[in-house]
Amino acid sequence: DEPCRMRRASFAYDTSYPGEPLPILPIEFRPVSGSPGVLLDRVIADTGADASAIPWVDCQRLGLDPADGRPIRMSGVAGGTA
């Protein structure tokens, strides 16, 4: 039940990424809409991901509690699991 909003934006690309350049965006993570959040200024957004992994230091900055999560097994395209 959230509104869908679009806005035009321009952003930098990480041209050092292997393969092709990826967009880098500043993103603010908020615990509740309208409240202040944590700004991360170099995020590569993966909008088609089923899951995402972020560095532990960013989890701490965002105030994420590991107890709120649940363990899962992830597998890669080549078949490895973690």
C-alpha cells in the first residue's frame, strides 16, 4: 500500500567494476518513513536480487540486529553454497 513515485536523477558510474560500469547511488536507510536514517553514499543497487549481502560494518551502521534475521543457505551459479 505504498505509493509508487518516480523522479529523474543522475548519478555516477563505477567504471572500475569488471565487465561493465555499474551505477553508484547515495541511499538513506530509514527505520520508519519520515524519520532520520543512515546515509550510505556509494551503493550499487541490485534491484533484481533475491538476496543481498552487505559488509558487517554497514549492518552495524544501519543498526541491524542479527537476532531479527534467520539463517539460510545460499548457492551460487557455479553450485557453491554458503
